[in-house]
Amino acid sequence: MAMSKAKEVVSSNPVVVFSKTYCPFCDQVKRLLSQLGASFKAIELDKESDGSEIQAALAEWTGQRTVPNVFIGGNHIGGCDTTTSMHKGGKLVPLLTQAGAITTSSS
């Protein structure tokens, strides 16, 4: 059940951050996405009734048990380090744009 719920959320949103409200790395990723103007859905696992089941399902699906667990365009990206290093390398914004999470204004 948790696996299908996780996959459903990921497939129906351009960007999903599986997160916990008290996690500083989660906050960092959500802040970065907000600063970039990306629309994303944050699933706070500590607030979900089946949060631990979803986290276990994510570990099985992606091999990553920790949060944040970031998906862009239906693809597993990774955690905070991966997301921030992608941004530093100039790869995050194009990916977000391609996924439809950022709408570029023509300037």
C-alpha cells in the first residue's frame, strides 16, 4: 500500500520531496526549491499516519532510507547533498524546467 501511494504521488507531481518537519537537510532542500521558484509537493513523513511504511517503501524502491528523498520528473534524484551539488553544477534548474516545475519567463 505504501509503495503504491509513494509511486502515485511521484507520478502525479513534477517534484516531490519526502521529508520530515524537524530535518534540517529537508528544510535546506525545500528552501532551495522555493528560492528557485519550483513548485513541489512535500510529503512530511513524520506527519503522515503511514510515514514509516512510506519511508520503508522508498528504501526498497530507491535504495535510500534517509530524508530528504527527492524526485524530479518521476526520477529519483537523491538527498540533500545530491540535490545541492546538482544545483551548483547547473543541472538542477534545467531538470526542474523540463519536469514543468519551473516556468521560465522570457526576459
